[in-house]
Amino acid sequence: MTERSQPNHCPYCGDDNLWPREAEQGLSAWECRSCLRSFGLKMLGMIPRPEVKS
């Protein structure tokens, strides 16, 4: 993830009460103040575009 991207919803409870957290282990870290969980995000890479057959 880039510094400009952010999650829209908590992956655990689905709420949008998200706050940035100090980065841990190279991950973009977030905390959900609704379910009191923290999680990290990391972009793994781009997937190949499927070939279009005409």
C-alpha cells in the first residue's frame, strides 16, 4: 500500500472507525476503535492482466 491509500473497513468487524497506528514490521498499521483490534496491510504486488481473446 502507498502512504496515500487506506482501508475503508475493518477486516474483522466491518466498521469504519479506523485510525493509523505506528508502522510495525514494514506494514501499514491500523487500529479499529470499534472492535479494539489492530491489523497491518502490505501490498504484495500486481497481478497479470488476463489476455483478451478476439
